[in-house]
Amino acid sequence: MENAAIFGWALLWILFWGALGGVVTPRIYARKDLEISQASFGGAVIGAALGPFSLVPLWLATPKITSRLIGISIALVVGIFIAAFALADPDNLCVANGGFVVSQLANGIVIGIIYGLMALGLTLIFSILGVVSFAHGEFYMIGGMVTYFMTAQWIPGVSPIVAILASCVVTFAIGYVFELIFLRPMGSGEIERPTEYAILVTFGLAFFLQYFTQALTSAVPVKAQRFFPFPRVEIPAESGALLTTTPGNVTIFDAISVPNPRFTAAVLALMMLAALLWFLYRTWVGKALRAVSQDRQAAAVTGINPNSMNTLAFSMGAMLAGLSGASLVQVFSWLPQVGIPAAARSFVIIVLGGMGSLPGAFLGGLIVGLVEAAGTGCIPDATRAAAYIPAYGMVILTLVLLLKPTGLFGREL
Amino acid sequence: MNPAALYRVSGSIAVVILVLLPLASSEMGGVGPLVLNSYFMHLAITAFFYAILASSWSLLAGYAGQFSFGHMAFMAIGGYTSGLIGKFIRFTTAPSELCTDIPLPGNWWLVILNIRRVGTIDESCLDMAKAETLPAGTLIVFPPVWASIAMGLAMGAVFGLLVGWLVLRLRSTYLALFTIGFSEILRASISAEIPITEGQSGLELVPLFPAGILGFSSTSKIPPYYAMLFLFLFAMALMTWLAGSRFGLFVRAIREDEEAAAALGVNIVRYKVLVFVVTSTLAAAAGALQGHYIGIITPNTLIILQMSLVIAMAVIGGLENIYTASVGAIIITFVLELLRTNIEIGPLLIDMTLWRLVFFGLLLMLTLRFQRNGLLFPILERISRGGVAEETVSIRVEEEELDEEEAVADIEAEEEERAASPGNAK
Amino acid sequence: MKMRRRLIWTAAALLILVLALAGCAPQAETVGEAEPAAEEAAPEPTEEPMAEESDDMEMEPIKIGALAPLSAPGAVVGGEAMREAMLIAADELNARGGIMGRPVELIIVDTEGLPERGTAVVERLINQDGVVGIGGGYHSSVGVAAKEVARDNGVPIVFAETWNDTITSVQYDEIFRIAPLSSEVSTVDVKFIQWLRDENGMKLDKVVILTENTDYGIPAAENTTALLDEAGIASVTFSVDIGTQDFAGIIERVKAESPDMIVTLATGEASYNFTQQAADAGIGPQDVPTMCNQVSLVSDAFWTNVPDGNHCFVRRIGLPQQLYNDVAQALVAEYSARTGKDDIESYAMASYDSIMLIAQAIEDSGSTDPSDIIDALENINHMGALGPITFPINRSNTPDQAGVDPKWWHQFPDPAITIVQYQVEGQDATETTVVYPDVYQTGAPIVVGQE
């Protein structure tokens, strides 16, 4: 980094005015007897955006802090952050190399879609049962394991689609049985402090499933072959300036390249997503699920059995995690431990998107995918950039929990 | 015999046995046929270490209802603080000129060593100073271990205060997620900042008593045994006192119903933060002591697996009682060690190194589901009450039906009830 | 009703605990005298005294300890291979009548790859089980921690696979090593890269190093960087956390550096993930000359995880299979019979040797006193699977006297290091082409990506 000072000062400026705005604004709004639920967070982002130039008018005029105002401010903060970075380090690949940036963005989006699918399962469980499943990563791991063993060991040559369906069945079944035995009693009041109970018991499940898989398989990493390799194509022929594909990769405009397994996984994830939306919005059971998530009592009155909805939601959530695992086992090498970072990332996503919000989970997945891509792509110190990968998401998680625990689309706590 | 008295007596006997146990160690020649080798002593020290962690976590999670997954992070903060002080700080009687020197009263200097390049045996600035700038006869003194441990404790308290304050607004799931985030960020930072923390290879710490003590060498197990035992007993005494005082009453009132407790005038902020500070300081103390005893600390102590071990110990022992949690931790430390033996059932060979953890996870789930108070608590209950084991449960069921306003009063009543009950022996 | 159900479930939970506990009950029999062959660790920490007063000292087995990572976060694959090889060593010793007429009992303990576990298990081996020497050892960080315990107790350890230079350079009497030195390995890597440039006319101005942020990866990358620098080759290092799965971002950065060669020092599944994802992105071993990590020699796992890994160069420790001596041939035959693998991993071979070395040292000294064993080890000349093993730099010939770096202390000076290349897709590791150094060469390297 050449002019690290510029970036440092810009960061300090943003932090200072953000903190000031966050602390002072609610006081001013409270004194004027105005709505203060958004004042702290709104004040913080508005302060961070333009510093005194936006805070002073805000404090004088005290307008209603709308989502649009917050949105514009966040966009401004991100813009200033990027501008400061570009000024500070003009030779950085993220600034100087357009093809690199677009490829990173494409990779971020592609992987973000899959993260989103996994987080969708977690948020579905939360919206119906009100618990976060700490065993989500293990369902992801099992989904991948089943797919690998189906395609490579048990029935070699079987269509990947069959293997993916099998992994759905297995994860759904495990989720179903677990919910019946361990989570069902929560509804009947038999368990005191159900939320904490759910945290611990899913934690126990995670522990059990991980070691059980390790004991059954082994510690050797495995990986499924590419589900659907690309044919070799060059458009236009010979030069391939528009589109070139090899079995493992697709390159568009000679600049953006997306590896085949990721591309396949993202397409699969989008298809699953469409199916899920259809299920939730067009079928009776799906509508019943959403009804329960909105108002349990009212739903029960209309004849929906909330208990069976719980079971369904948990098993479907587990299945969605299994699906993401099944589609990623051709991208990554698979071990019994792969679920841990994946689960951590899902936590980040649902917190960012707002716990229990379906669109939030999807958008959160994209954002986390992009932030990780930006983090690994742009941090100048090559030896550090990658070493901190596990921390990027966690920084988002803690910040969101502190500043706006409801996330982007969450309901009030 | 009155159950409370029975428990007081048996508790005292247990303490006496623990204090006298080293007499039977191989270093002391053993007592009659009973000779405990130093591996047993090592396990005992580790068991106390986990007992401190599990019982302080049970105070935080079971009593105060704050399900933190960052307990091991505070443990690591204690260990790393103490280790980093030992690595980077020296006291000298002359300025080194080459390092960062801070003058102290009485012609002493506090020297902060430079950060060295990774993977090399570069000379530190002080080594160079010894050859070049320092006058002959200059004393170079390592910071005393007790002082660096104390700093570790202080750092644990500071971070406990910070995290406790930050998470005030967050409940149950949100708190759990935040503390996981905190712990993971700390782990990633320790792994990545290799020039400072040595990363995965681990930070080496000086022995607890570098020059030995009372005729025991620095590698003897007996001084660390007593150090850890006394920390354990002190922690238990402190937590017993806290749990029995207004503090314990209030934190449980907050756990059951925060609004109601606030309405009755409980200073929620103060008590919620305080319980965080106390438990994280205890964890940091255990971490610093264990770090010096083992001689090395790595970021792997922060992985979620290690945290789940502590949680499982507390849950299987009995989450809502610091005594059962600590006894659970001691038993499980030994059992997990014993279970590293393969089982042969006919032609089937079960590799217990792996399967013991599978059983352990299953046991954790079943305990939670069917024996919420842990496996030890009901045994104690049955012994002392002669079979009337259901009482606490029935109280709790009634409690849920009470109005919010009565919650605190009810806990007060329950508190009296428990005072008479043995599980909560004071 | 509720009460009864609760009781039933408590009983069930307790039953599981009891069953699990029962698992250790029969251990007394498994360690019985009837079958004093190799046994897994059988701890009995409470009552059993050290059994020194026993009358029939003659039949008392000689106990040798062994370290291996057998559960996560350790490298379990490596640990299991080592365990198998060490069990072969113990069986072989017992089959030929034990040591000095006494049976050998090998006690293998799990280090979990954690230094704190390492100190605990070495403590246990020495003070609980009463071993007279310890072999094996995989993770460097465990070795660094374990050497202190060995020193405190004066019991020798012969490390089979801990590369970190400091383990020997501290010059403890108790510590011996038959694994290569990390810095020497880097030297071979760089010499090979120079050779490619100078002898094969390859364009080589810039190398990208992918390493892991561990005690192995960081110093190895620094050594390599420094040596490349001397050779006039620029390098960029990317360091990743060992759990990293997704390398897309890193790979784009690597691509942007347009390296002439990629060196993967990251081990385990991270190396597989990186190489295959790089291949997908068009800078794999078939596009840019790549030195894959030594884990790629486990060919089954390699081809499963890196189907596009052909043309990988891999550093191999130990002689090429065609140059194996009789000991190694016999070991490979037995190892293949037990595991179904075609070749033996270098560290498994070294683990076997580490146990055999200790056994011979006991025989040479005619004593089970650890200090006598240390004396015998210093003067040993053992024909192992790795070749003739000696420790020329020792107390009678210190590094100062010999004028060498202290890292050569108690260090087996000659673990052969070769560079092999996969030249056919799906090839077995034993059939790879040895391309460097010249003395062992079986074929010319295929250098990809040269216009």
C-alpha cells in the first residue's frame, strides 16, 4: 500500500463521525420526543457517510429516519471507503485490473448464491421454531458425503441428480427423526428455557454427527467428479473473444472466468431456490408454513397443526443444508469437519439478513460471498489476506449484532 | 442426618482428600500400596482446570442464563497475556538502547523486546544489546510469573467487562452467535499474527515455578497441583458465596424475567456485566495457570470443539449447579482418558479413539433431553431425599404458571427451598 | 407418568455411560502376558504402580512408546499410516524373539496434532507406562513441545516426521531425528527449480508460493523465498488458514501475478483444494509447472481430489522404490499386505525405522536404562529401511567441533530427497517418473506451458 495514511485517516474519519452520530442522535431525537428506534443506527451511518456535513442538518431538522435515508447513507459509506482505498493504493489489482475485479465479483456472486441456499434452510428453521440449529453444518457435510459415496463408491456411474436426491432424503430423514425426539417436547412446555435447550441439543447433534461420520468414513478427503462438464466451445470460433469453455471453466469476454463446478452448483442452487419459492407460495403446505411463521396461534385456529409444521420446517431446513453440501462436494474436498466453517458462515448470513427472513438470507449470502471475495482479493499483504478469511464473516456478524441486531430484513427483537 | 449437613461433611472430606492426595504421588513415595504416578497427577491438574471452566460457565449460563460460547476465548486471553509478557518484557538495570526502554523508578528499566522475524532464530534486540550497549554486570530480570498471571487475569476481566457490556442487549441465540464470532476472530488473529503469537506452533510459557519451590524442581507436578487445586477451591468458594448472596438471587431473577426484575429495582446492567466479568476472570486465571503448567498454548484451544467439551462437561454434570458441573468436569476428564482403549466385540474392533466422542455426543443429547439437571444432580437428590426426587421439577412447573410480578418473589422462595436442599450446599 | 418416563430415560443415559465405561474394563485382559505383542494404548492411571518390584523381570516386556496423530485436528491419514508401520516393526521384533529375549510392547498414543496433548501423552508414556524410548512423531509443533518432556525425564525420542529445524538445533541429548530438516528440503526445492531453469531452458522469473500459516508452512515459505532470492528468482507468498476450502479469490490473485511456476507448501486437503480449483481456473499443473505438496504421493486420494492433477511435480522423501534395500522391500511387502497400498509413505517408513532404531540401541547397550540407550543411539550404525542410519554429530563430535550448523545435532544426515512427476493421468505414485536429481533420474520432466 503506497499511501496507507490516506486510507487510515479516511477510516478514522468514518469511525469517529459514525460513533458520534450513533451516540448523539438518539439523545437529540429523544429530547424532541421523536421515534428513536432507528436513531442510533441511522445516526451512525449518516454520520459515517458525510460527517459533520450530514450530522448537523440531521440534528437541526430531525427528519424521520427512513429506510431509504439509511440505504443512501450506507451506499455513500461504501463509496467513500472504496474511493479512499483506490486513492491509497492505486496499483492494487482491485483498482487497476478491471478483469480481475469482475472475475472476483462473479466468483463472489456464484459462491454467494450457494451460501444463500444453505442459510435459507437455517432461517426457515428459525422462522418456524424460533431456534438456530447449530447442527446445520453437519447436515451440509452429510449431504456432500452421501452424494460422493453414491456417485463414486456405492453405485458408480449413477446420475448426479439421483445422488443429490438421495442426499436430500437422508438429511431430511435425520432432521425429521431428530425433531420428533428432541425438539417436539419444546412446544409442550415440558422443557424449560427452550431456546437455550435448543442451542445445546443441536450442538450435541453436531458433535455426534461429525464424529459418527468420521468413525464411519475416514479422515481421507474425498471429492466428487464434476457433475456436468462443459463441452469445449469457442464463440466466435477460433478467437473465443466472447465465450470460451473448457470442461473445467467458462471464460466470458476473455476476462471473467468461472470454474465449471461452481457454475453448476450455482445453477443447481438457483433451481432449488425456484422450487422452494414455488413450494412456499403456491402450495397449501407452504402457505401453512408461512402462516405459522407469522402467527402461531392464529394459524393453529385455522386448523394448521403447528407441531407438524415444526417437524416439516426442521427437516426441510436440514435438507436445504444437505442440498448445498451435495452441490458443493464437486467443488471442494470433503471431510467430516467441513461443516464447521460452513455453519459459521450461515450464522453470519442469517444475522446479516435478519433472523427468520427468507429474502434476507439470500441477499445476505450474496453480500458475504462478495465481502469474502473482496477481502481475499484486495487486501494488499498477500500473506495475511488469506489467513484472515475465517474472520471476515465473523467481523460482519459481531458488527451487525451490535449495531442492528435485526439485520437487513429482520423483525424487531 | 440432615441432608445439608451431610453434604457439608462430605464436601469437607472431599477437600481434605484432594489436599492430601499428593502425599500418595510417586514423587512423595506413595502411601502404602497406593502410588499415584505423575501422569495421574497431570490428569488431576487438567481435571481441575476443566472443573474451573465448567463451573464458571455454569454460573454464567446456568445461573445467569447467558449462553456464551466464548468462554475458551477468555481462557486463551489469560494464557496468551501471561505468555506474551514473558516473551516480550524484561527488566534491566541499564537501558538497552536497542529495544524500547521505559525508565522505572530506582534505576531500573522496563525493556520491550522487538518482534522477530518468523521461523528464524534471529537474535533479539536484548541479545544484541548484551554484546554491544549494555555495561557489564547489568542485571536482566524476567517478569515474575505471578505478575504475568495477574496481568492475564486483569486482561480477562477487562475483556469480560467489554464483552459483557457489548452483549447487554443480546439474548440467548444472539448472544451465543456473538460470542462465537468473538472467539473466532480472536482465533484467526492469533493464528495469523505469527511474529507476535507464534501462530499455530504455539506460544511457549515459562514453568509455573521456574526456579522450583520448597525443594520441588520446576518440573515437579506437586506445586502446579496445589496451585490449580487452590484456584479451583477459591473459585468454588467465590462462586458459592456469589450464588448465595443477593448477586445470585438477582442474576437468576434476571434470567427468568428481565423486565420483571428491572421493575423490582434490580440493576440489570450492573449484574449482567458483573457476572460476565467474574466468570471470564476465573476462566482467564485457569488459562494462565494451565498455560504455564503445560508450557505452551496454541490457538487450537479456541476451536469450537474445545468449547463444546466444556459445555458438555457442565451439561452432563448438571448445568444449573456449579458443584455438579465441576464434579462432572473432573469425572469426564478421567473417563475420556480411560476410554482411549479399543474394544473388541467378537470380530468387531471398535476404535475408541474415535467412537468415545460419538458416545459422548449421544450422551450429551440424551442428558439434555431427558435429564435436564444433569446426570449427577438426580443421584444426589435421591440419596438425600430418600426417593422424593421430583420436587424441584414440580416447583419449576408451577413457577412458569405464575404471574410475571411474582417471579422474583418466587425465586426467593425457591432459593430458600434450595438452601435446604443438598444440591446447592453452602 | 412424567416421573416414570424421566426415570427410564435417566436409566438409559446412565446405561450408555456404564456401557462406555465397561469398554475399559476388559483392558486388563487385552494387555495380558499371554499376548505381549503390539497393543494400543491401555492406560490404567489409578492403581497400577510401576510394577518394578515384579519378580520375573526376564519376562517383563520392554516398552517402547510411539507418537502419532490419530484424531482431528491432527493429520489422521498420516497418523494411521505411521501406526500401521510401527505395528509392523513391533510384530517383527516379537517374531524374532523380542529384544534380549524379552517381548516388546509398543504403546501408541494419539497426539491429536496438539502440542498440549503432545506433552501430556509423552508424560504418560514415560511416567505411566514406563517406556524406555519413544519413536514416531508427525507434527512439528508437537515435537517442539514433546522434546521438553523427554529432556525433563531423560528418555530418548527418535522423531520420524518432524521437520522443524529447532527440534535438533537446541541440542538436547535425548532428541534424535531421522526426518529431513525443513531448511534442507527447501534447498532441494529451490535447486530443482534452478535446474529446470538452467538445464531445461525453462523461463523462470517468478514463482508463487502457497503456504499454510502453521509452524511447518511459514518457515518453509520463508526459507524457500530467501533461497529463490539468491537464485535471482522473484516470489510471492500467499498464506492460508489450514481450514480454507474456497481458493477462488486467491487463485485469481495468483493468476494476476502470472507466475512461471507454483509451489504448494500447504498440506492436507488445502493442497488438494487449491490444486484442483487452480486447474478449474486454468492455472493448474497442466497449464503452469506446479510443485504439488508431498501429500499428493497418496495417489488414490490425490486422483480422487485432484482429477486434473497430471504433470504435478512432487517432492519425495526417501529413495525411489527401485532403489529400495532389502529391509525396505520386506517392509513394503508387509505394509502392502496389511493396507492394500502399493508403496509406503516416507514418514511411515521412517516411523518403522524409529522403532527399530530404539530396539537396536537397547540390544547394543544391553540395557533398558534410557541413558545407556542414548549412548548407544549416538554410536549406532543401523541398516534401516531408509538406508544405513547414523548420527554423526553428537556429544563426542559437537556441531562446534565439526564446524556445522547446530541443526545437524543428532540428525540423520542423508534422507534422500527426489522430485517425481505424475506423467500419466491416474498414475500410481510408485510409477511416477523421477526427474531430479540426476543420479536417480528415470525420465525427463514434462514442462508444461512453454511456448
